[in-house]
Amino acid sequence: MKMIIFFLVGLTVHVVFFLSIFDIYFTSPLVHGMTPQVISLAPPASRLVLLVADGLRADSLFSPLPNGSSRAPYLRSVIEERGTWGVSHTRVPTESRPGHVALIAGFYEDVSAVAKGWKENPVEFDSVFNESRHTWCWGSPDILPMFAKGANGDHVYTYTYPAEEEDFASADASKLDTWVFTQVKSFFQSAKSNSSLRASLLEDKNIFFLHLLGLDTNGHAHRPISQEYLDNIGLVDSGVAELVSIVEDFFGYDGRTAYVFTSDHGMTNWGSHGAGHPSETLTPLVAWGAGVHNAQRVTGPQPYNDQYLQDWKLEHLRRVDVSQADIAPLMASLIGVPIPVNSVGVLPLSYLNNSDQFKAESMYNNAIQVLEQFKVKMDQKKETTLSFLFTPYKQLSESKQAEFRHKAKILIKLEKYKDTISLCQSLISHSLEGLVYYHTYDRFFLGCSVVLGFVGWTSYVALVILKTHTSLNRYPNLLRQNPNLTLWRLCMCVTVVITVFLFIQRSPVTYYIYCLLPVPVWYSVLKESGTLTDLIHSAPTLPLWKCFGYFVLVAFGIELLVVSFFHRAMLTVGLAVLCLWPFLSGLYSRAKFQSLNWLLGCLCLAVFPLMPVVGREPNIHLVTCAGLLTVFSSACYLWSSRQRTPLHLGGRQQFVIQMLHVAVCAYVPSLTHSSLQQKQGLPILNQIISWTTLASSMLVPLFSSTRLFHRLLSIFLSLTATYLLLSTGSEALFPPVLSWLMFVWINIEQEAMLAQGVSCRQELSIIDFSANIDITRIRQLKLDDIRRSYFFVFFVITAFFGTGNIASINSFDPASVYCFSTVFNPFIMGGLMMWKVIIPFIIVMCTFETIQVATQLSSRSLFLIVLVISDLMALHFFFLVQDHGSWLDIGTSISHYVIVMSMTIFLMLLSVVTHILTSRRLTLRRRAKIHFP
């Protein structure tokens, strides 16, 4: 198979493997066709006011001040006198969109929906707003439009401020909340003189939604423990007090207004959110007004094992915790609208202050609403599964469903309301379990298909390596001598059987891809079985103990890399082991200076995985130091190498300009953060320098000399300048230290080649990337090349995780992009942060390409070994995902699988591009691989 076809096929296979995880684990849980359940009894409230303080932590609201007072005195008085309070437990990802969907629609959106936009609905869903008679919303343009667009009719009205107001550099982000309260005040004031608006307001089943973004913005910009964030809580509290007064005055203190105050997610101490830390998942919930219990005092212990009650000085008041999705049915019950048909929330009866009959019938409606989803989900799966293969959820057979309905109605007629509630809660529990059962019905089947394809592809790549890049003795084989017609017919039969089976079951198109992909892959493996025969016949001539030793070491190394995804400190262990390589391999006796350099470089790099994650301890002075270190080390290298590799005048001028540019970029973050601290905003000059640096980072090296180290130094300076602009602390030192170790790696690999007896070794100082390659000097793979490939994969993982856990959203600090933009834009900010993550990866890629050139290996031979190692890691994570654990553990394994697959796809894309360029002009081959890593 030609290499270009091989890589294109490999790219396709890996894209399928990459997408499969989303299709298996992140499909939408929603179903349609359910009938809204309406309660016949009169609701306790005519209207509801929902206040969501975006990014408010539970402890920030509930914790008293050192003097015993509260920073939110009004809400504290509500908790102690006339309301019910608790903690609302959110789910990962703790982001604004899924948090608001859970609050208002009552279901947990699949993770992939976060990437589909904050303002649009990737799927249709019902919400409390949709079921209301009228809903008026004030707040962020990133949240409100998605509920207005999803509503039936035009009864949801939104009022938003310009998106540019969401500026982290704002002198006072609490003005966003002030704007909301001011607009609501003006709204009710204008309604007094607007008869049509007043008539609408006086109707029942109305909702007023206030989205308060100031806390989230201040938390990102100044941290949740800052005075700005804490003062913002006081502003929100006073705003709520004034709002209640305005609302009650407008409606004549009729006692028909219910209030719910909560948050969509919390925030870490370092000002981020998205993961599952308690500071992110624990949010406050305070409800009061019509239909809500007054404060209930308790004397005994409460059923919570945490210490929050004591810390918050609220142990004397009844605490009622809920899941975030439970708030949607609570709001629906208070104003008498149907619970959203897609809700999976359970009505928290402890909040309701109503008759037992109302509670029982509300709970019955909740149970039927969840049961309707279960029935639709079951029918859908039943229709797409052959009858003899369908396994129903035994806890809720059709007879048991009918029995439940009948029994619940009888209990209500007999006024046995407590028994009714208990029965309904049991049904909801079984229905939710059944929903999960049918939602994951095909997961094992699809997982097996993907694993089969994965194992087949990895086996095929291993056979290709043995066949084309090793010196195995070739032996006659019947499979080589005769056309393998039987194998081809067998595979065609399997393909037909699978296709017919999926067609009968009316499976989605993606199922065909996942199930049919293993067929051609394993056909290719079986066709290459002759190579395996050659390996067996050549076994007596191979150093088996050495091969076994390499196998054990690589297996241990892969396991270490897998564990490092969960525990960064394992990278330190790995670097500590790697630093001993020259001493254990005997290289120290040949190259003492390089060996000691390698030892020091590994130990210095090993410090970074032990340091706090990026952003948790910002220190702008370290960014300046990193820039000066980069300039100093670059100048020292150019001075020391002036005799071996002299530069022409243009080359010297370019390096001087690049070093001056790095010095400027080292100072820009300090100037920017100083300006932001003084509330003066982002200086326009700093923004111009930052964006210009980013745009030119991959172009400037193209003008440098093509000599090996000159080109690498130009790439290093260009990328480091951008990295400094995206740094906030110690991570700025990471690229210089990594580049130092990469420089040593290139040199010490030359000594390793000499130790192996390669006589035609090239001097590094004379290698030119633009020179033509002498094909006759390209050698076959050796066992030591497995070690080189593993080093590369290890350094790539270190580049990814050395300064943080990129699999966790809350590892990112928004302050990293303040030199470029301070206005909230998730896609621009996310893109800049990902580029920051990729920069160390490019440095490692350039180094690996240089080693391939210096060690006289074809680029595709080492790459195939890298492909096998990365595929084995991805397969390991896929097996971890299959283990039944908590959703947080599964989500972490999935994110790690996605990272490994993304890394592999990136490598394959790069290889395809360079291979295409190679086929056109050999001179461009080396230049392209270094220019566009």
C-alpha cells in the first residue's frame, strides 16, 4: 500500500475512533412525543421570580463574616425567618449553559452541547418558560436567547445588555447586575401606565427571570475571594431586597408571588469552573413566598455528613438539599404549570407549604411525566431492535406500569397521601433507571465494535512496521503464493450479514461505520499474516531477551503515561527514570558533558508537574524572568556557535530582532495586568503587539537560515514570544526548560548512534534541512528506535500536562488571554488557550523531526511506532471508560481518550501534509516538516 493511501486510511480510521466516543457516550438524552401533565388543583402562587446569580458559590453566600454578621443580610433574614434553604448540587460540566438548562428545563444536557454554542439550541427541549403564560427575562445575551428561541409562541420576552459589556477588564463588573435591577425597576414602573402590559402582568402563571452575571465576571477577573466578588454579593442582596419590595408593591401585597434564588454553578479559588470540585458543584438555593415553607428550626442533628452547617452557623435551621434539575419541577408546581416534559427532576416536597393532597397529586404528575419519557424511550428502542434480541427493563414492564397508575389513583381517592408520595417516588426512581438503561442500551455493542476495530488497526500497523522497516528473513508462504480469494469471500459475507442486520434494526448511519470498519481492517491484518510467520521463523536469530526487555519497559512506560493523565506527579517519576538513561546505557563514558546536561534538564523539567496548575498562583514577574532567560540563553548559544555555524548579516539581524521581540513580549503581560489592576482597561498597544505576535509566530521562522539549530532557534524564539503573552506565572519557564532538554536530546542521540556503530553519522552543525536526502543512507529500524519513539510520546504528554491538566476545563485561567482580549468570548478565548497548549507540543515535534534527520531514519518508520504507542494508550482509556464507575470518573476517562485521539489525529494530519509535499519536491520536505509542525 502506498504511504499516502496508508496515512489517509489511517486518518479516516482515527477520525472514526475519535467520533465514536461522542456517539456512544454523548448522544442527547431527549425524547419527544410526551403529553404535558397538568394538575387539577389550584397552585399556591400566581407568579414566580427566579434570580440566578451566575458563578455564586454556596459558601460565599452562606458563610458569616468574622464579626458574625452576613454579607447578604436580606437573604440571611429570609433563610432564618420566612424561607427554605439548601444546597443545589450541580453536575459536570459546571458551565452556564448546562446549568441554566438544568434549572429551567430540568434535565442535564449532554457535554457536547456546550461546544455547540451558548445562544442556540442544538436540540429542541421543553422548559418552565415554555409552559408559562408569560416570561420576562433580563440579563446576559449569552443565556437568555436560547430559552426565547426554544419557546413555543412569542410569550418569552428578553432584555439584554450588549455583549461588549461582559468585559473582564471592566472597572466594576457588578454594573451588569445593577443594569438588570434598574431595568426591572423601570419595567414595573412603566407597567403602571401601560394598560396592556399591566393586564398581562396580572395574569397567572407568569415568570420573571433575572440573570445576574456580575459575580461570575468578577470571579473570573479578581477571584471569588476578592473584595470585588464579595462586594458584588452585597450588591445582589440589596438588589433582591429592593426587587421584592417593588414586586410586592405592584401586586398589592397579595401574597401570590414565589421567589427562588440560586446559582447555575460555583467557582474555584483561582477563578474558573467547568469540573467537579465542590466549590464548583455546590450552589445556594433559597426559596420563599407563596407556597414555600417558612424557616423551620431543628434541635437534633441533620442528615448531612459535611461540616457546612457548623461553618455557616445554620445548624439550627432545616437544610433541604436538591439536585439542580429538581428546581424545575419545584417552580412548575408553585405556579401550576406542567413540569417540562423532558425534566428528570424530582419535586422537592420539603419546600412546598401546601396540603397533603396537593403534594400527592403534584408528585403523581411528576411520576407520570417521567414515566412518559421512559415509555417513549422504550418504544423507540423496541422498534429498532429485533424482537428476539430485545431485553426490556424488568422493573417497569407494561403490566407494572398499569398496576402503578391504578394503585396510585386508588390511594389518592382513599386520601392516603403519604403512601401515594412514597409510591410515586419509587416509580420516578425506577423510571430514571429505565431511561438510563435504554439510553445506554447499545453502548456495549458499539464499544465492542470499536475495540475490535482498534485492536485490528494496531495489529495491522505493527505488521506493516515488521514488513517494511525491519530486516526479517523472508520465508515462502502459501498466502503469498495464492490469491486469498477465500478470505475475501469470507469478509464479504460478514459485511453483508452485518449490513442486513443493521438495516432490519433501522440503525443510524454511524452504526454501519462502527460495525463495518473492523471488517476491512481485519482483512488487511489476515492478508499480512505472512509477516507474522516470518517473525516466528526469524525468532531463533533475534536477541529474544533484549526484545522481551524492551517490551516490558515499553509496557511499563505506557502504563505510566496512562496513570499520568490522572496524576500529573507520575510525569515527575518518569522524568526521574529517564534522567538515568545515559548512565544505564553506557553513554556517560562517551559523552560526560551531554549526559550531565540530560540529567539536569530532566530534573528541572520534573519540577513542573509538581507545581500548582496554571493560574492558581499567578506571578507576572516570573513571566518577565522567563523572557529574559530565553533571550540570554539564545544569545549565549549564538555566541558559542559563531565559529562552527557562522551566520550571514541578514541572519544575525533576524535573530537580534527576534530576541528584542521576546523581551518586549516578556514585558507586555506585566504592563497589561498592571493596567487591569488599576481599572484602566486593556491598553490598545498591548493588544496590537499580542495579535501581531500571534499572527506572525509561524511565519517568521520561514525567513531564517535552514541550518538545523538556526532554524530550531528561530522557531523557539517565535513560539516563546506568543507563549509569554499567554502566561500568568511559572508556566512561562516551561518552554525554555523544555527546549533546553530537547536541545540536549538531539545531541545525545548523536552519541547514541555512534555507540551503535553507525559510521556514516552526520555532524549536527552541518545538517541543512533544505538539502536533498541521500536515500541510500536511510537505515532500517532497530530496537533502540522503539526507545526514541517512546521518548517522543512521553515528551508530548509532558508538553501537554507539564503545567496543568488540559482534560479539565477548570485548569484554564481566563487571565491567560488578557493581553489579547478581556471581553467574554468562549470560542476566541478557548482557541487562544488551546494554542498555548499546542506550543510546547510543536517544540517537541520539531525536535523529533530533527532526530529523524540526524539518525538517518525515514520519517514514516518512527512515526508508525509512535502511532502504535499512542493507539495502545487510547485503547487503554477506552477500556477504562467501559468500567462501571461514577459519571465523573467515566467523564475523566473519556476526556483523556479524546486528548490521546486528538493528538494522534494531529500527528497523522501533519504526516499526510508532509508526505504530499515530499512527493512534489524533496527540497521542501525538510523545510515543510520544520516549518509547519
